[in-house]
Amino acid sequence: MPHNNRDFGRAVRELMQHRPGQTYTATRVELLEWMDGRDETPQEAVAIMTNPLNELLCEECGWTVGMVCPECPGCGCYTGRCSGWRHHEYMDDDARRELFEEEDTCEECGGSISLACYDAGCICD
């Protein structure tokens, strides 16, 4: 629950500017749900909620605009040829473990061969 009702009211009104047509009550509930269990002020919550990089890109994998991999044509659902640096960053531990078991590694350097962006192979070449 917010510490200061005035700060919370200001934050709700600020968030309403980014949610045209949404009522004060609906915006207040949205902000309360967002803040539930988090350790941030209402102003910090509004800044995060309205940041364009936090806009949902894909409902299936949950990637946001800020998570886009510059080497891929899509979101986290894309499993084609990619070095995987961005995908590894947002993968959960189980998915990372499965990928590690599937990929081929170079015996000399231990680098990934199957996730190489280009046909260069491992970093030993």
C-alpha cells in the first residue's frame, strides 16, 4: 500500500495520461496491482509502466520491446540461427539447461557451434 496518498493520487493521474479513456478507479487498480509485492514508490511504478521499452511485444513468450534481440527477426519465440546472447539473458534456468544439452560445443574452447550467428563455427577458427 502506498505510503503517501497524495503521491499515489498524483501517480494515478499521471498514469491516466498514458491510458486514454480509462477511468480513475481502473487506473488506480492497475497501479495497485503493479505495486503489490514490489518495493517501489508510485512515481517509480508509473515510470516503469509507461516506459516504451516495457511494452509487451509477444503474449506467448512475454518478451517486451526492450528485450528484442538485434540479431533476430522476432521475439523469444524465434529459435533460428542466432548467437543467443540476448536469448540466454532472458531464459529461465530450465530452458537454458535444455539448450545446453542440445547444442554442440567445441572440444578445444568449449564454445557453442550450433548457436553461432554465422558459418564461422567456434571461436577457435
